[in-house]
Amino acid sequence: MSLIVQKFGGTSVGSTERIKNVAKRIARWKAQGHKIVVVPSAMSGETNRLIALAKEISPMPDPRELDVVASTGEQVTIGLLSMALMELGLKAKSYTGAQVKVLTDSAFTKARIERIDENRMRADLEAGYVVVVAGFQGVDAAGNITTLGRGGSDTSAVALAAALKADECQIYTDVDGVYTTDPRIVPEARRLATITFEEMLEMASLGSKVLQIRSVEFAGKYKVKLRVLSSFEDKEGPGTLITYEDDPKMEKAVISGIAFSRDEAKITVMGVPDRPGIAYQILGPIGEANIDVDMIIQNAGVDNMTDFSFTVPRNDYAKTMQVLEKQVKGHIKASDIRGDNKVCKVSLVGVGMRTHAGVAGKMFRTLAEEGINIQMISTSEIKIAVIIDEKYMELAVRALHKVFDLDQPA
């Protein structure tokens, strides 16, 4: 018998019929003797609807009051799901984040969890209840309702699993696991049986949308085993287990997956003085404008001058160019600023890179054979990411997936 935390996303609980199906799935786990805590999201589209209502009243809603409104979506779901479980003859009890209590800081709309009081949940579990806790929300020290930001229900589930020392945290979504890459791009992509926290974190940060980044960080920090499963399959498969690198069940593949992101724009500040502090003079104003910078390349200086390239999210491209023109170009006497918002990022991810040489060379040769020019490169111990022209993205992903044998059974 295990203690399991199960999280169901908005599409999984998108209608009363789907909520009933979720209840049946939970009942099957309960019948096997497991103790179950369930963390549902708001019904699909509900949080967007609530935020839109708030903005009809005020274009810039007060963050505290916006959290009061946005948190109600999950409150509806936990009540309905508890009723559905009761209809199946199970004992169930719902709790808001404040009732549990999920204590957070006071950063409204993007709060971070500080502590969870698990005593009430433990007592209910011992008494045979299925405990249903609202995701995405908590309460600060002053008793104000807070929300954790978009995708916060994943983080709620992992945090509850950590507090309860659960055997596993299961994330139910609309896919049946983590794949070597997007099957819509590469039909031969296969589901991974296991992947490490490090690899999943890289995949999530590099464009894979299966899990929210903060939840993977939390799981890795507290060593909570995560499993990604589909809530739309009648016969439940094994999904993908996200676990520690030293787990004996871990596959030892060199490359575990290929991530990609179209949300990229590349900017080059040309003809800048090659001197200490120039990176700060360029990137400081961009940071102050709340724009995230990803890849950075400073070319070797010639005659005390250099070019400085970096990438930003595509929807921040125009804003970044404006900041550079108004606050940077004249100040540092740059000769020109050039931008390209038609690029993409393609990344290889795998812990096996640590012990296998030649991965980068193989990647670069494959892209060259396909006539694909690499504009920027970024590496870490377990990833190699390149910026290329967006029109070659699907070709690059398919070619790399094949050359690294990711379409072969593990």
C-alpha cells in the first residue's frame, strides 16, 4: 500500500462527465489499498475566464483581489470531484489551500510555497478518506489568499507529496508520458520509461510543455518521484517516471530527447567597445525592462571592438529593440543593432553526454549535411542547444532524432 498524490489538469476535469471519469480512476487506485491525495486544476478555460472578468472591471486589477477571484476555479473543482467520489461510495473531503494550510509568501499572483501543514490530511487519510486539495493556491501569514502563477497546480501537487513523504506524485495530463520529442513533428518519437530530474528540467526549460518548470525543480530538490500519465486512456499505461540519476531502473541512453522552441528572437549589437562592463551596459537596461535573456555570445575582439549577440523571447523582441535603440546604442556608441525574430532553438538533452564524447560533433555534422546553418550554440553538461533559422526546425528535429537512434526501442 502506497501514499500517492495525483494531480489532474484542466482538460482532465473540463466537464462534469470528465470529473466523473476522474473519480472512477481514483476509485480504482483506492480499491488497490492506496492512500490518495488528489490535486485538481480549475476546469479547462476557467482561470482565463475569471481573469478576463476581473479585467472587465479593472484593466490593471489589484493583485490581492485578482488572487481572490482566480482561486475560485479550483474551489469549484474540488467540491464537484469530492461529490463524484461520494457518489461512488468513497469517503472524500475537499480542502482549499487556506484550509490545508499551504503557507506562501505574499507575492500575489506568483507566490512561492514556504511550508505545508500536513496534519489534517494525514488524519483524514488514516480515517480512509480521499483528500481533495485545491491546486494553484495558498495563504500568506496574514491570511490573504494567494496563487502560485500559471501551472501552479503541478507545484502544489509536488509540494504536498514532499510534505507527506508520498511514494509517488502522479501528474495526469493529455499525453501518456514524456516523449523523445513531439510526436506531431516526428511520428516515430517514443515514450520514455524513465528520465532524470535534470533531463526533465532541461526539456521543460528548452520548450517541452509536458510539465511546469517549478514543479520539476521542487521535485528534484525534495526527491519526489514524479510520473506523467494520461487521464484519457481507459487502460492506464506505465507513463514516464521522472527520478534520480542513480536509480537502477534508469535507461543509460546518451541522448534522452530533443526539445525545440519557436519562441525565440536573436539580436546582435554590432561594433561595441571590447572593454570590461560592456555586457552589463547592454543587458542591464534589458533586465530592468523585465525581459529574460537566454543565449549570449560575445565575439573575440578585433581592434578593441566586438559584436554582442543574445536571444530573447519572441514576444519581447520589439520591446528589446526599442530599449536598445533608446537606452543603449548611443550610450555605448554601437555601430548598428540587427535583429531576427524568425529563428528557433533545437536542443539535445541527455545525462549520457557526461560520459560520451563526440555528441556535439555528430550534431553539427548532421545539421551541416542537411544544409542547416548554426547561428548560436549553448552547452551544459547534459545539453547542447543551437539557434537556427525557423524554417529548418522540423527538418533538424527529424534528422537529429534519426541519427541519435531515438526512434529505436530502448
